[in-house]
Amino acid sequence: MAPNCPRRAPGALGVPGVQRRAAARPLRLQQPARRRLVPPPHAGQQQPGGGDSSIDEPSAEEAEALSDSEPDEASPPQAAAAARRRPPPPRNLATRVLQAPLAVAQQLSREDAHYLEKRARSRWWKRAEFPRVPVEGGAVPPEIQVWSKVLPLGLIFFVASFNLTILQNLKDAIMVTTAGAETLPFLASFVVLPASLAFFVAYGKMVEVLPSRAVFYAALSPLIAFYILFTAVLYPLHGSLHLNGFTAATAAMLPQGLHGLLKVIEYWTFSLFYCASELWGSVVISVLFWSLANEVCTVGEAKTVYPLMGIAANVALVLAGSWVKWVNSTLVPASGGSTQAMLNYLVGGIVVLTGVMMAAKWALDSWCVGDYCALDDAASSPKAGGKARKKKGSLGESFAVIRSSPKIMNLALLVVSYGVSHRLFEFAWKGQLRALYPTAAAYQSVLADVSIATGWCTIALMLLGRYVFQYFGWMAAASATPAIMLLAGAGFFGLSLAANQGISVLGMDPAAMAFAGVAAGAVTQVFARSSKFSLFDPAKEMVYIEMSREEKSKGKAAVDLLGSQIGKSGGAWITQALLLVLGSIHAALPVIAVAYTGVILSWLRAVLGLGKQLKEYEEEKAAAQGAPNGTAATAAGGAAAPANGSNGTDVSGTGGAEQAPAVRPQAA
């Protein structure tokens, strides 16, 4: 058993993996007011505490309803199917109200591989319309006890996403307006990347030494401590702490393209704050939150919980952007209009909300869950019959796997192209943005507007994305992100280059064209971030459905590893090379535009190649099964996407299950 994880009795509320059949039963009809809404224990089991239970034994009618709603495991498949189709017993009004949002979230998270396998979908690549995804009749809605996990997890994810939005805007506003956008590629390569590697080494030590439930607080506390230190000490004293004149003294010894690196060193306190702000997303959301969510939620509960997490994250985007704008327009001017006042309000809010997040984690540990960490260890233990965690392959092994399969090769091109093109665009857009909004408050207000628009756009695509897959097919959904980024990016680069050269377009003067170019860049940024989780990632994950288990497992690991290593760093490397040759982002803008266009075109080519491969696979499958018009289509054929703003990550921990039951949502 994991340390500091008290085991609860088998019938206790919310213990995943214990008495699974009892936890899956629906609520009893017409329960007296004094009964607690917990699943009844199996016959012969004693309630926690060893004494008489305060929960009445079910009556004969209730026992019959429970036994009818849950077929015996030994019954024939026909009887079990008939029992599943039987409608559940009626529920009272309060239960229906509490179960309604859970049932909606469960339906939104449905993966359609099973549906596509059992339904004949004739020649999906030529049909203009596809039938709607059917609702499984007689499905038992989620139990209201799931709220005991939804509420604390949703609060944790909301606060983490809220703080992430503020930190992303704040770090860019401080660093870019002070040292310029030329510092961003060097920060990503020489500061953020080593700090991330150092954190994950330290995190591994924490997991080995500390109790499981203390790791969350131990990993989160250093970040909050540094934010407080920066606001209270480092920023007020930055004038005396910075290496003033360092860039001017050493610039003559280095090429102009490395002046951004010199500024990173000169403004070292701002560089550290930038790095600590970047770590919030990878540490708190990617590692701490999702580790907690995967331990707390069972596979069945994840279908209900994770879509609600996606809604919470994108609502946090909208509210965080609105909070930043209100602080800069109301509170900061009333306090003198200084950057220090802005820091006090924004970082103070982050600290307060982090305390709320820790309180939600404590509540989840205390009265919602139980011995989830011990169960997780037992489930992954080979001696207990579970599957041991798979080890990630090396970079060389990932390249070998990618070369072995054309499908995986095209998937890797999709992931790498997105990462490189988005980084190239971000560096160029933030450089143009600084020229128009030189102060930290104005710069941050624009980023807040982009965050608000991104949140609303992501919520809309969460609801509409599944219908894009269903009625237009895989090809349209997979091509939407690169096509919009290409068109909007062309507007940004074209108008910005014309403004820099003093060329008038459509009667606009250079200043108006510069503002129009930045606006086109904002559209590109909003759609690039929002469509990734609602269209791009589901389209990518659908390709894995028809792969073999080995190809799926190795291919997914290789694509994820390559995408994280090359996709995220490739844009920074290309920009650094251009800075060394051309000296500044302003001078390198034409070359960045050409590189951006080339990467997007290769992305679209990979989508077309992958669609062709999926079409050929469907035709071969139809011919092998002897069906003239094709049989069940795979995810390529108009499959309904998970409408939860998710990134399609397998939450079961297998990395290659035939059908991932749920997907992880993330903030855009």
C-alpha cells in the first residue's frame, strides 16, 4: 500500500476499482430522506465501522429492480443485451437535475470506434452527409456521486488554467516589451528547456521519497514561492540587480543575431520569471493535474468527468482575459499606473487562487476518494495481474518506428508541422505586436483579448467539432487547421511586410496596414490554439483506431516523443539560425514567412497522403469482407469527434488500447 493512503471499506464512496459492480448500480427508487446517496454494499458485507448501518436494506421491490438492471455475469449474451436495453427505474426530480449535466458530458465524450464498427457506412469518402451518432437506448446515466470528483477536479483545473493564462500574458508583456521578441527563441532553447529537464529529474526524486499525496504540494510550492519572491523583491530591485550595460559592452564581440541571448543574460530576473511562468503549464497541468485525475477517476467515470474539465478550462480562459483587462483598465490606473501595481494585483490573485486549488486537493484526498494511490500501484503491478507501465523509446527508436509505417510517418509530419509553424508565427507576431504596443499594460491587454476570443472559439468548436467530422468527414476536419492558419497567416505576413516596406495596399497607409496585419495575426493565433484540441488532435487520434495493437502503441509513443522534441523546439532553432544570419526578427520576417508557408504546405500534403492511405485501407477492408459498398468505416470516415476540446490522450495508461474510453481536455 502506498504511504499515507488510508484504505476505506469496500463499500465506501468514490473508491475506484473496489466493488465496481456495486458502484455501477443506479440509485434506488423513492429513497427516504434519511438515506445517504451511496451505492449499497453487496449482501453479507458489513458497513464501515463494524456497527449497524444508517442505510436501510433495500426492500424486495428495490432488490428486484437492482437485480433486473444489472444482469448476471453468467447469463447468456442475449439476456445481458436485453437487460441493458431495459430502461432504468424512474428517478426523483433532484436526482434527474444532478444527473443531467453528467449524462450530457458522458454523451459528448463518446468515442465512435464501436459505433463505426457495428454500423454500415457506405463509401464515406463520397457521401455528402452522414447519419447522426445514435444515442444508446436504455443507458444508465452517471450516478450523482461523480459530482464528488467533478467539483474538486473541476476547481483545480479551472484555477490551473486561469493562472496559466495570466502567467502567459504577464511573462510576454514583461520580457518582450523590455528586451524584445528576439529573446524568445533563446529563452525557449537555453533557459526553459534545461529548467524543464531539471524539474522532471527533481519530480522523479519527489515521487520516490515523498508520500503520494504530498507530491502535488511539494512540486507546486516552489513555483508559488518564486512568483511571490519576484513580485516582492526581484522586480522592485531589478534596476540594481540587472547587468546594466552588459549587452552594449559585449555586442561588438558577437554577431548581431546573438544580441537576444545577451539580453537574456542582462535581464536575468525577467528571464527567470519567464521560465517559471512557462513551467506552470508543463508542471501543474500536464503532470500534477493529469496524474491526479488519472488516479482518482475510473475509466468509466472519465467519460463523464473529462468533458466537464474541458469546459472549465476554456471558461477560465475567458474569465482570466477579462480579469487582466479589468486590472489594467481600472485597478492599475488607480494605483499609479505602474508595472509594479499590475504585478501586485495579478500575482496576488494567482497566489490566492492557488490556495483555493490546494484546498480542493486536500478535500479530494480527505473525503472524496480513498485509497486511490494504493489501487493505482496495485493495478500497475505485474504480480497483481496488472500491466506494468511501458517505457518510452529513445529518439532513435522513434525514428525507426516512423520510417517503418507510411501512416505513422504522415502523423509525425502533422505533429511536427503544427509545432514548427505555430512557433515561427508566434515569434514573428509578438515582434510586430511589440512595435505597436510598446508598454507592458497595452501589450498585455491585447493578449488578454486574444485569450478571451480563444476561450469562446474553443467552446464553440467543442460543440461543433463532432459535426464537422460527422457531416464533412475526416479530410475536412484534418485540413481545417492548416488551411485557416495558411490563409490568416498569409494576411498577417503580407500586410506586415507591406507596412515595413512602406507599400500602400487598398488605400491604407503603412500604420493602418500594420494594425490590420496584427489583427490578422490575432485571428491566426486564436484559431491555431482553439482548433488544435477540437479538430486537429481528434483527427490525429482517429487514425490510430484501425492500427494493430503493436503499431498503435509504438507509433503513438514515437509520434508524441518526436512532436515534443522537434515540433516544439524546431521553430526556435529555425528562428535562431535566421537571427544569426539576418540580425533581427524584423529583418528576418520575409524568410520566416517563406518557411511558415513551406511548413504549412507540407502539413497539407501529409493530410492528403494520410487521407489517401485511409481510403485505400477502407477499400481493401471492404473487398476482404466481400461487401460491395464498404462496411464499417473507421475513424477516417466522418467519425464524430469528442466534443470536449480534448487532445485525444489515452487515459487508461495502456497507450495502445483498441478503443480509448475517454480523452483529456486541455485549455486552448
